[in-house]
Amino acid sequence: MIARIIAASVKARILVLLAALALVAIGIGAVRSTAVDALPDLSDVQVIVRTTYPGQAPRIVEDQVTYPIATTMLSVPGARVVRGYSFVGDSFVYVLFDDNTDLYWARSRVLEYLSQVQGRLPDGAKASLGPDATGVGWVYEYALVDRTGRHDLAQLRSIQDWFLRYELKAVPGVAEVASVGGMVRQYQVVLDPLKLASYGITHEAVIEALKRGNQESGGSVLEMAEAEYIVRSTGYLASLDDFRAIP
């Protein structure tokens, strides 16, 4: 058999050379068009559903949040594995799909089934999808440093969260920008339970007063001199004195 193939190739030298040239051209085209990854992403096609249920124990999160979502995701087309994890105040459900499944198609299907189970979740539980990225895609880290000493950690974190982060998310191919470190500016109200009891004020009443004192409201339109003026009130808390002035 091999001898006949060699004899036929010797007789048809032109055809063999043309076939060899065609194979070389096809190979060069394949090499130039094949995407090469330094770290190929071999992870599964998965969609993560995170649900926050603040202040609840893992057992309650498992029974009221993780179990309803996980059982609903079992019916998602193309899903082969569904894993649920319950923590204090948080629930994570991982939906793994077949390897040939498009990631954005999978996310749309999970979001569709998530809307069906949303009404069965308890009040205060908020579900959302994780970013369309994997651990292999974490390819770049940077540090925001002020060598002049004019900005503290809180100001650097504000620059990162409110300016630099959005500029980086607009870059093609960037799915998520995670901020680590720094000081997030916040105001903390420490309540004295003894004084609350002496004045007959509950913890919920203090929270409600803080919410009412930290908001803006819009009114109607006032017409004056052939011009319209929009009436609105500005009431955001900006300093410690604003907190002290809340009745």
C-alpha cells in the first residue's frame, strides 16, 4: 500500500507539489488567524448569583435564599452543575454550563430565571449577577500612590472609586475593576443604649431620622417673569454638625 502511494506520488510530481503548497498556505493562514493567549482561560463557563441578606445567620440564608435560587437554576437550559454556598449575610450560587455555551447567552438565561424566583425571596434580600470575568482574567494590578503627600488614604480611595475606576472600565476588554485598600469615607453613629432607653427612643427610630435628614426633595415649578424656576430642597448630610442637628 505504501509502495503504491510512493509510486503514484512520483508519477504525479506536479500535483504533489501543488498539494504541498496548498497545505503550507493553509497552515500559514491558520497560524496568523489563531488567537494566542499567554494564560489560556480553561475555567468553566459559569455565572455567579450573589444575594445579600444583611444580618442573617448562614442557616437562614441557606433555607430562605440559597435553596430557592439553587433549585430554580437547575432548570436553566445548558446548566450541568449548580453549587450553592451560604455565609453570614451572603449567598453565592454558581451555575456551570457546557463548554460550548456562550457566556452572555448563559447570563441572559440565568437573569431570566432569577426574575422568576425574586418574588419568593424574603424582604431585604437583593440578588445580582457577578461580573463576566474569571480569575484567569485578573491580569493587571496597579497602586495609586501620592508621593507629594498632599492626599491621604481616603482621598486616594475617592479618586480611585469616583474617577480612575470609570476611566478604566471604559477600556475595551475590561470587565471589572476591583478596589482594594484605602479608606472609604464614611460617618458612623455610635448609639448609647442607656440614653436611648431613658428617652424612650428605639434603634429603628434613630435610623429613620437619619434617613429623613439625608435626602433631597423636589417641588413644583414656579413661574415668574416669563421664566420657570424649579423648587427643590437640598438636605444631604455633609458634616458632623449636620448629624448633631437632626431632631
